[in-house]
Amino acid sequence: MDTEEFLLPRSRAANERLHAMIPGGAHTYAKGDDQYPENLAPVISHGRGAHVWDIDGNRYIEYGSGLRSVSLGHAHPRVTEAVRREIDRGSNFVRPSVVEVEAAERFLATVPTAEMVKFAKNGSDATTAAVRLARAATGRRRVALCADHPFFSTDDWFIGTTPMSAGIPTETTDLTVAFPYGDLTATEELLTRYQDEIACLILEPATHTEPPPGYLAGLRELADRHGCVLIFDEMITGLRWSEAGAQGLYGVVPDLSTFGKALGNGFAVSALAGRRELMERGGLRHSGERVFLLSTTHGAETHSLAAAIAVQTTYVEEGITARLHALGERLAAGVRDAAASMGVGDHVVVRGRASNLVFATLDENRQPSQEYRTLFLRRLLAGGVLAPSFVVSSALDDADIDHTVDVVAQACAVYRKALDACDPTPWLAGRPVKPVFRRLA
């Protein structure tokens, strides 16, 4: 389909309605229509497996489903069956349900490096609880986060470090310091500079690059030597790297870790897990000062916990992590071949672990370009591929991958024309897409 003929009138009208009532037009900034080419931000009607349909009637192969949360595909039968069963039995009670016992047992069996777990509804609450617990355990105020990782929490300790820091006191932001990923020397210098002040090191154990040999073990040693808590944010790596996350794959055990995203296959559930000595500070069976760890009305909704049990069981029994890697490897090879064949192999670049692929769109000088990203996304959408990333779900099949690669090849042909002209503007048909974190709207 020619992109000039690809119009989304119903989605465009729905986006206007969304902006009239919801700040940003979405409940997560990463889903905003500013992340898509102008007037080409589809509003979704429904999804099944690896496909979604917009309200204009178009079907897409979808990547990065639910911001990486739907890793088994939409409406996965094992998950929906478990959810329906619990909904018919009631979703929330005045006391813990037996599902909470079963969910905790299933989680700790899947992530054996953890000794206790507490569930919540979103990742931000879990990471902030980890930080609070680290501060309480160490008596220190400063948080050291990895500067190379894009997101940890909506809470002030992190958002104050981004360009969207309006409304956050500098006194809070000043307590957060940063270290670079992969650089143990710089991290030790930071810990020495703020000797006995840093409560924790928090990072994603891996993202778009593999950790350098010995890096995670080195962080473990540094945290022990300097008396701070090591926290792994496994929101993305959990299940996608291994059933037990990156800590299970690389064999380095953090003090605390946080999980979410894939854990519920789209249902709202996150987890804080870790060493009993730390976690029990938020409990009732100790004699020390109490920590208000996590206390959420909806954190123990039975249907979400049932979804988490079903997801983890499916991963283990059906070898889902291995399937994600196989699909990602096939997709990455196809996209790279398509880009190279169109002469843009140095400009459309696939990066990351096979189970968590992203792509970069580079200009004539091989610098990241929002304009070229816009051109690329327009062509993908017109070809029936909804891909803010190339993060796969296990519901994809070979035909989906083959179609995606064909559409990428067509997009790369136009990309080559824009590079030759040293100007992508004629192919944008509107403003370029924008980064999520920016100071002005």
C-alpha cells in the first residue's frame, strides 16, 4: 500500500477524543501519538496472538506488544483460562487468598535466587520499594543508578534526573547519582567519592548490549565492599533472558530484584524479590524498625496473580525463552539482509539480544535521526507492521517474520532515496516523531 493512500480517519478522530480527556492522549508516554508519524497513530480495537486490529479495520503484525509485557501473544489461551477461572471466584478479599500463596511459590521456584517476594501492580512501585528498603537497611540517603538505562520509575528519585523534571524538588534529585554501564572503575570512583553515603546500586543487568565479562560479578563485589545494596531491575530481562531473568542466566545474585512486563502477559502484576534478611524488614516477624515496603489494595488481585502463575508455567513447560530467541534471531538476520541489500545496512541497524531487539535509524552521517525513524515507521505501518521496536512475542510464526522482512525491504528502498537526497523531509508527510523524555511538549 502506498503510504499516501494509508489513512486512519477513525484513529485520528479517536486520538483527538483521547487528548481532550487524557493528558498526553495515553496512559503511558511511550504509547503517545507523538511516538508515531503524524496522523498515523493507530488506535487499537483488539488483538489475538501476534496481530492487532485498529478501529479503521487494518491488521498489523505487532512488535513490542504492550511495551514488552505481552510476550506470549494477545489472549493467550492458558493465561485467559486461568484469569477467567479466578474472576468467577472473586478478585479481591479482606484477607490474603490462597492464590497469593501459590503465586509466591511459583515465582520463587522460577527465580530460585530470591528468597521472598511481594507483588504489586506496576514496575515503578516495585523499584521504589527496593530503593526505600535499601535506604532503610543501610541508613544512607543516596541512590546510584545506571546512567545508560532509560527508565526505572515514575517516582521523584528517578524522574528528577530526566528532562521531564518539572515539579520535583532539587533536594530530591540531588540525592540521585549516576554510574556508567560496564565501567567498574568509574563506579568504584563514585562509591569512593560518596563513601558511606550510597544506599544502593540499581541497574538493568543487561539491555541492548551484553554485560562485559566479569562486570556483574564485579558490581556484586563492589556493593559488598562498600556496604550498599545491589538491585537488578529485571522488568525487561525477567523471563526474556531466562525464566529466572538475567540473574539466572549470568549467575550473579543481587540483593533485591524487580520483575514485571512479561510476568503477567499484559495483566497488571509486578514483583519485588530478594534476600530474606532484607525483605523481612517490610514484614512482621522481626524486632527491628518497620519499613513500609509495599502495600497495595490491588496488588493481590487473584486474576492477575493467576495470570503470572500461568505465564511462568508456560515459559518453563513450553520453552518460551528459547522460542523468543529463535524468532528474534530469524528476524534480525532478515532485517539486516534486507537493509544491506538496499544499501542502508549502516543506517537501519538492529541491536540487542534476540529476545529484545530494537532498531536504530541513522542519517547520512550515521547519527540517530528522528526524521529517518519517521520515514521508516510510515512505511512499516503502511505495510501492516506495527513496530516501535522489533521485540518479538512467541505468537509470531515464520510467515509473520517473512512478511515483516519484506516490508522492511520496501521501507529501506525509500530510506535509500532519502539518503541519496540527503533529506528525508519529502517522505515524512508531517512532523517527525519525538523522544519520550523532553522538556517541552
